[in-house]
Amino acid sequence: MSENDEVKPFHAKGVDPGQETADVVAAVLKHAAERERAAKSKTAPKKQPKWLLPVGVNLAVFAAYLLIWSPEWVVLNPIAPPATEQRVEKLSGAMWLAINKIEAFNLDNERLPQSLMEAGANEASLTDTLVGSSYVLSAEVGEEALVFNSAVQTPREWGIANAGGLSERIGG
């Protein structure tokens, strides 16, 4: 190697001095120009459609109408309780069964039960009263009162009159 030969490191390119710096500056300027162009071309957020305000106002008025005046078609009908006749039928059937349980208890034990529970009749809506050697069962449904007095009538008579022929169907 002679003294005139310039020694370059092995990683050095065959580039003129200062060219590398010029390339970096050019790249930075190009990137800055692209960023400026992108910033200018940004679109603003979309405006709300013109129809949205009238629809929103109409819905708010409609909601207020439903809340304040509650028209009939909005109010849900609650489940109506069974008609009084149906409840009387059910209660008279329960009463008929309680009468039969009391009579069966009387036949088995040769005495009247002290309560419906003792006879095995668990109907809470019935009230029983012992009157000497007879008993009175009663129940009320609204203004309708069902009463069975064993001193006055037999279970069969009461069943035919009040249980809607239930005694005939059961075979009492």
C-alpha cells in the first residue's frame, strides 16, 4: 500500500463526503411535507343528519304523552281474579270434601273432630264450629256465604243444593 492510497474502513460506502447528510436531510424534509399534506387533508367529523333532530323531538313528545296521559292501549290488563261464581264453585267443592271427611271421622271415632285439621281437611278458608252433637261449616266468597249445619241438613242435601251436583258425580 502506498501513502497516496486513501485507507477506508470496510463498512464505508463509495459515496462522496456530505452525500449521506444530504440524503438524511432530504428524507426528513420529504417526511415533513407528507405530514403537512396529511394534516391539511384531514376531514372534520361528520355532522348529524338533518332528519335526526325532528325525529328525536317527536320521540320525546311521544314518550311524554305515554308517561303523562297513559292511554288505554298502553296499560296492561292485570290478571283478573276468577269470577265470584267460579270461586264459589271451588269453595263449595272444598266444603263438600271437608263435610265428607268430618262424617268419615265421626263414623270411625264415634265423635266429632275438634278441628278440621283433626279430620284431615286442611282448607284454610273454611271455619268450623262444634255445637253439641252437630257442627257448622261456613265460608265466605265476597258477599256470598256458604253454610252447612249438620243439625238442619244432611251432607247429601247440602251437596245437591250447593256443590253443583258434585255429590252425584262423586257418588255421595
